[in-house]
Amino acid sequence: MKNFIKGLDLCEGFFNEYAKPIIEENFHELKYSAGLIGYGSDVLGYDDAVSTDHMWDLAFICF
């Protein structure tokens, strides 16, 4: 069985490692916020290894 990482932690790590450096390098003065928006156990922090079987993955959407 794979090591389980909670959805919030996975998305935060993805954002910090990939998205944040791109934003800071290309848009120095931009004020922004980031968060996981949606529905489901991962957004609420209730996800577990079983909940990864549906709609559980990395998420990054830019508006």
C-alpha cells in the first residue's frame, strides 16, 4: 500500500514547490491568496487512504 498523504498537505506541497516560485518570479508585486476550494473529505481534512479512490488528486486552478 502506498504512503498516504492528506489532500490538504499534498496540495500545499505542490503549490509551495511549483506554483509559488513561478508566481513570485514573474509577478513580484502581486498580492494573492491560495486555498483548496471544493467539496469532499480532502477539503474538510477528513480524507483517509480509502477516500483516495474518488476525485482525490493534486489540484491547482488559477483564476
